[in-house]
Amino acid sequence: MVRFLAALGIGYVLGAKAGRKRYEQINRAYRSIAESPATKKAVDVGRQKLSEKLSTQPKLTELRAIDDDTTVLGPDENRNN
């Protein structure tokens, strides 16, 4: 969020100094980067990794299979907190 606000502020200042046309050009470039599938995927992966690191729930591993359709899960004893 802080980076977004900083980028927004920088874009505003540069746009104001260079004029409306340059501001529009910077804004289009920013939007094309922010809306690209590669950027969205990178953000999603980062969020997922951060969520896993900050999760207070224990990670579960398979303890034993009861049958082909049923498995008992339990806390991962090897997980480093």
C-alpha cells in the first residue's frame, strides 16, 4: 500500500512538472504494468507466501489412510515456526 501511494505521488509530481500529456503517458504505463497478468500473478504468489508465513494455523500432514477415500490429517511436526 505504501509503495502504491508513493508511486501515485511520484506520478503526480512528474505529471505536474511535465504537463498533462506526460502525466497521461506515465499513468498509462503504470496501469499497463499494474493490470498485466504477470504482475497480478506475482502479487498473488507473494500474498500466498506471506499468508503461509503469518498463518497461526498448524500445517497439516497425512498421518494415515483409513481407506481409499479417507485420510487422517494432523499437525506437521517438522514445521519450523
